[in-house]
Amino acid sequence: MPRPPLYTNPEDLQKKIDEYFTVGRKTNRADIGSKGSHNYIEVPIITITGLVRYCGFCNRASFYDYEKKPEFSHTIKSARNRIEEVYEELLQRGLGAGAIFALKNFGWKDTPLIDQSQHTHLTLVKDALVKSEDMDGTGHFRQREDTTSNK
């Protein structure tokens, strides 16, 4: 026999979600000072798993199942977006390693952007910067005439 649903309307779930973000979350005191100077901030510990547990779900899959119900879809998406916002703020504070990992789990991608509008590209070769015009099309150095010898 299936268990009865935890929430029968999105308003009750939204109340519980709002409560998590105000009083249900934990915080951690972090020192962001440098070399002998201390600067403490309270960092919220907001996680999708924390939200899921606070709302009474046994796992994230059960929480995400509610997103498939049309009347709960906006509520769940909005809650996930709020958590992503917290992780983005942590990146701005320089507390990024864990936030980057969490955002990737939300579907974010870490891809390098390459500016193709410039014709001169720099390549790092054994700790030396080399301009693209010094390289042939195969990634090897172009042969240059020796201008220093006395022939």
C-alpha cells in the first residue's frame, strides 16, 4: 500500500521550504581574513539534501518526484533555484570549491571559453609563452633563419 503524499497542495510545501531558508538551515562561522587578521562571516549551510530532509522526504528522488506533478513543479524548481543562488554567492565570496561541485550537480558546466576573434593566440610551451605565428599548423616551431651567425 503506497504511503499518503506528504503534501497535498503547493502552498503547504512552500511554507516548509521558506521555513528551511529562514530558521531550518545551519550556519558555519568562516574566517576569511589573511595572515594574522581575522574576518569572520556566518556562512549558511544550505543544501538540497538539507532541504529535502527538512521537508520530510526520505531522499532527493522523492522530492524531485513532486516536480513532475504540475501543481508542485514551480515550487520545486524555485526551491532548487534558491539553493543554486546560495552557491553562486559563495563563489563571489571566494568560497568556491564545494560550491562549484554542487553547481555541477545542478547541471552547470565548467567549460573554457576561447576567443576566436583574435588571430594571435598564445600557447604555453615548457613555461614559455609562444605566439601562434611562431608555430606551424602542426604545433611545432617554425624554422627561422639564423640571423646571428657570420656566413
